[in-house]
Amino acid sequence: MIKFTVAEFIKCQVKPEQIWVSLERRMHCGLGKCGHCKINDVYVCLEGPVFNYRRARDLID
Ligand code: FES
């Protein structure tokens, strides 16, 4: 859903630095202990859960 929404924003010429996404649906413990939120090397619960699209681009599936 996020990637489709972002694609629509990009089509409407919204700049990537103006787009923020929340990846909190991946979170479980919220403390950096369970690893459930980990995407690549990023712990969403520790570094987010809200990311600028420039940063989140590689995290969105
Ligand atoms: S939610 Fe458990 S490590 Fe991030």
C-alpha cells in the first residue's frame, strides 16, 4: 500500500523529501529486542517508525 501511495505522490510531483512513511506495522516489542521489525540492518522501532521517503525507499517491500 505504501509504495502505491508514494507512487501517486511522485506522479503528482511531490518531492521525495516531502513524503514521510510509517513502518510501525512491523513492530512487535518496540524495544529493539525481538528483531521482528528489522529490515536489512535497520530496526524500525529504534530508528523510526516514521521515515522520510528518501530513507524508507530501500525499506519498503
Ligand atoms: S519491534 Fe522488536 S526489535 Fe523492533
